[in-house]
Amino acid sequence: MSDYKNYSIESEKFSVKKTIGYCSYKTAGIANSLLISYLTYYATDSLFLSAAAIGMVLAFSRIFDGFTDIVAGFIIDKTDTKIGCARPWLLVGVAAYIMMIAMFSTPNLPNTGKLIWIFITYNLNSSVFATIYNVCEAKLLKRSVLKAENRVKVLTYTGICMSISPLAISIILPLLVAKASGNAKQWSLLAIGFGVIGIVLTIIAFALCKEYTKEELVAFGILKNEEKPKITLKEMSIGVVKNKYFLLYLFSSFVNSFSMGISQACGIYYFSRNLNDITLMSKTALSGIVILPLMLFLPRLVQKVGGISFIKGTLILGSIGCLGRIVVGSNLAGLLVMSVLANFITAGISFYGTELVIQCMEYSNLKHGINIESVYNSILNFLMKIGMGISAMALGTVLSRAGYDGAAAAQPGSALSAINFMYNIFPVICAALMFVAFHFCKVEKANKELKEIK
């Protein structure tokens, strides 16, 4: 251990290589989820399945998907290899993309057969492979970047990358979807293109996101130089249930995922049916460019006002944007302005959420002496996926009861009103709930006080 005697967390240098790797990791995950967000539209308007039927299939799948997160968390926490704990599991991202291609290449079967095919491929993609891939996130960052300031920088550049890549996808994808609409073969080609890009990004992430070795983590004081005692289920439960800040963040993340699931799936309906111009979806996606220069100032802003206050501010701005879309209608200039603001509704949690989970991990260790890592992320993903699952069922049910018919050229007023409510008003209700929860989630202050006591 003499080679590591001068190690200190404060001396850790910012790693550009790890930042590129982490950006690749996150972008690969986003590309997968963005295309899958069109699954309901693909099923209703290309496979001509009922919205209620596909909604129920996705709802049950996503709820089951949530339970597999708990198992994934245990598996990753028990993993101990020479290349790390979380890093080896990044390669399952390759299998996730293979299943995504199969999902959007549904054979010409009877409707029941199509639903079964989607159920199987969706669950292999999301419940197994993507679940393991995503649960790695917090532990991978925690064990590869130790200094909090460096983590915020990594998250900043990752946030910029996550703005650019979804922006590019959001501009191009609706145009490709419009071309593929009603054509199953075009959807398959679209999925293959996404799959190749996602596999390449996954391999880059694996190559660059290197965790510190166990000896280095001991030298940094992250791990003790002794055999790690097994954490019992009781201790694990205490680490979660008695961590009030993590519970508040769980609630907020659940609400956020529910709202985001509705917005992502409903957007294509809003632009194609309510505004009668799907190309506006691509044009308004350009509004994301405005946010990019601002992200360079986020580390300093977060350091000044605190991560929680930053998230609360983004919720307010995002709500203004969502309500503003109702006022401006199909006016392009107005849509661009309101889309800039609407993007903020999830920006705060997307940017600072991972660091907040790490802060909650630290609180559990400082307050109760319980150090659990991947389990926190697995429980978080579990509730988030339940939120996404309920959103799929809710949207499918609402559209079906409102009289939506994917095969019809024109939709009834009740369906258009339902789409407008789900896309523009419902996210604001969810933002209000999250604002209240984050108001009481003062984990940063609590950790600082606990460190001063010790």
C-alpha cells in the first residue's frame, strides 16, 4: 500500500477520458429510451393495434421491469472483478440494442401474436438488459470519480452532451418517424440504424469509464482495508426507510418519470393530430440549442445556490413553458420560446439527480453507518419504471376513452382535448408536487452538519 500513501480525494484531477466515456454511456441509454418512447405510436399507427391493448401490455411490462431493478442492484453490489463492480455490466447494453431492433421488427402476425412479440422483446430489452445497464449509473460514477467537484463537472459536460444528442435525435427522429409511419419495414430500418450507433457508444463507454481499483479506493479512504462485511436485509431496509431525503427523492423521481412518460409518448400525437404538422416537432426541438451555452455556467450556479434550489427553479420555468404552449398554438416563434422553457421541467433532475443520489448514499453512511450503493439506484429505477408503466397505461386508457382511433384521418374533439391536457397541463401538476418534495429534501445541508459533528 506504500505506493498509495499520498492519495487524497482533493488531489484527484479531472479526467477528460472518463467524461467522454460517461457521456457515451448516458447517450447510449437515451438513444434507446427515445426510440422506445415511440413504441405506442408504432403499435397504433403502423401495426394498427388498439391504444388500450398496447397500453396494458407496456404497463404490465414496465411494472415487472421495475422489480428486476432490485435484483440487478443486488447483483452489481456483489460483483467484484479486476475491472470493477459496475463497469463489466456496461456490455449488456449491446444485448439491449439487439432486442430493440427486434422490437421494431415485429413480424406480420395476428394482433395477439404482435402483442406477445412486443411483450417479449420489450421485457428482454428493458426488464433485463437495459435495467442492468442503467442501475450501474450511480455506482459507476461514484467509483470512477471521487471528488464531488469533479463529479459535478462530469455531470455538466454529460448534461451538455445529453442536450446535444437528444436534440439531434429529436430533430431527425420525427422526420424519420413521419416517413416510417404506416410502414413496418421502414421502422425496422430505423431501429437498425439506432442499434448500430447505440452499440458503438456502449463499447466506447466500457473502454473509457474505468473504476478505481480496490487498493486505490482504500488509499483514498473510500473503502476500509479489511474484508467487507455482508449487509443484512434489515440494515439495507434501515438505510432506505430511515433516509428521509432519499424517500423524498424517490417520490419526486416517480412523479417525474410518470410525467415524462406521458409527455414523451403524447408529443407525437399532439403535433401530428392537434397541430396537424408533425414537422413542427423537429423544428421546436431546435430550441434546445439555447440551453447549451447556459449549461457551462451550471457548476458555478449549483455551487452558489445549491442543487435543490437549482432543481426547484427549473420546475418553475418548465411549468411556464408547458402552459405557454397552449396559448401559442401552432405559431412557430411562440412554440420555440415556450419549448425552451418547457425543456427546463426535467433539466434540473436530469442534471443533478445522480449527484443527489450519491449525496443520499453518503447521508445513510454518515447517519446510520450503512454503505449501500447499487441498491439505492435499483430502488430508484424500480419506482421510475413503475411510473413509466403507469404512464403508458394511463395514456392508452385516456386516448381510448376519449375516442382516439389511429386508423382515422381525423380525431374527435374529445381526443384532441385529452391529448392537449396530457401534454401541456398534466406536467405542470406533476411539477408542483415535485417542487413541494424538493423543498424538504435538504440532504446537502444535513451531510455538511454530520461531517462537522464527526
